Amino acid sequence: MKNIGKMSRVELAAFICTHLAKRGIEITLTGGSCVSIYSENQYSSMDLDFIERISAKRKFLAKCLEKIGFYEKDRYFMHPDTELFIEFPPGPLAVGDEPITDIITIETEVGDLKIISPTESVKDRLAAFYFWNDLQCLDQAVLVADNNAINVAEVKRWSLTEGEEEKFEIFLSKLKKD
Amino acid sequence: MLEVLLGSASKEKILLFIASRESGYARQISGFFNIPLTPVIKQLKKLEEGGVIYVEIQGRTKLYKFNPQYSFLKELKQLLSKVLEFYPEETLKELKFNRKRPRRSKKPL
């Protein structure tokens, strides 16, 4: 099997995802790493944020990850062969108060990765812009939207439900026009 | 009232305090309800780790507020608001009294 240190971000995430799925822990990649993947590393995030479908006991999770060389430090899981680290933010898998259902699978030679779709990734980043006024997250949302086919109508629908029409227009104005 | 659901009386008080005043810090919550500080700090940490609240550092104070990205925030607030209806009127008044506008220094009370 490929050494963890030689795996790309997608491969490492897929490897972890498959390893945990075999042990009954279903996880989905969300957050900044999705932006890295969907922008082909134009934005780089060091952490892999996974959300569990149903929370497993932390001890069991740690034990499973220990089998592939990850050790727990504070709230994170680190590995000696990679700078990337894993975090399990509290669930549920949602943007605002809506559950995320648009999840896709990326197949790699070391396993399958469950990841939120580019459209959900845009909403995920926009949520931080809407709720915290985080301008970096706005740029990340634009990056994903410019590099992938996204459902703008769905992003608009969700933005309006969140009462964020003005900020949605800001996002829209930043997108490449082609 | 929610202790049986939340598994902690301190957690209930913390949530009710923040629901009433929009924010709160450990010593303030512990002082208001006259409960020990340690469990309040412990429960605040748990709620923060669970994504229910977040912390804002103001000087040397850790001020806790509801996390606007928490998926069940609307429902949680509704539940807390219902619970507050059952609180004694006097406590409710004190809980909701939260002077926000500045007071001129040396102004006699």
C-alpha cells in the first residue's frame, strides 16, 4: 500500500474515509479541505474536517485511527508522515439549519472519499461569510464556484432562506463572468 | 427543568442565561445563579466543543454567545424561551435586566 507521506490530500482523505467506514464509522469531508480539492490547491488547508454521520465514541475513533498511525493531540489527530491533520467538528452535516444531502464519492486507488459537492462547499463557505462576515471564506466560495459547475439557483435559494440576499449579491458579483 | 434532558443543572442555567442576555461569562453565570464556578466552566467548554456556543475574548474575559451556525439554534431558543416562562417572575426580571448602554463615570446611583 502507498505510504501515507506520499498520498495526495484526496488520497489521504479517501484512505481515512474508507478505513473508518470498514469499522462502521461513516464520515464526510467538509470545510477548507474541500476548497483545496475543488480549486486544485489554489487554496491550501492543512486540516481535514470530517463530520460523522452518527457520532462514534471518541475512544473507539481514536483506536481506529491509531491503527493507521494517527495519534490524538488536543482535539486533532496527527500523523508523523504528513503535515495534514484530522479534525472532527461537531455535527450534524449541515449548512445553517439545513442538512447537507448532496454528497459525492471520489474514487482513488487507496479508497473512496465521501465529500460534500461543490455546490454544498460554496454554501458551507458562504455560511461563514454570512454569519461571521469572514471575507476569506467569501473568496474561497468564489474560488470553488469559478472552478466547478455549481448550482447557482440552489445557492440563491438557500441564501434567501438565510435572509442573506445582499451578501449573496456580493458573492455573485465576484464570480467570473464567462 | 431541562436537567433530565441535558444531564446537567449547570448546563441548563448557562443556556438560559445566554438565551436571556445574548452573552455571558463563567463568573457572571455562576454568580447570578449562586452555583459553583468549576461546573460552569466545564459545561461552557463542553457546549463550545459541541458547537452550540462560541467564545469571544474581550480583554481578560471569555464571553460566550450562541453559535449562529449551530444547526438547531432556532429550535433550542424556542425551547429555552418556553422554559423561561416557568421561571419565577422576579428571577426572570433580574435575568433580563442587562444594562448595555454606558454609564458616565462617577455618576451617583
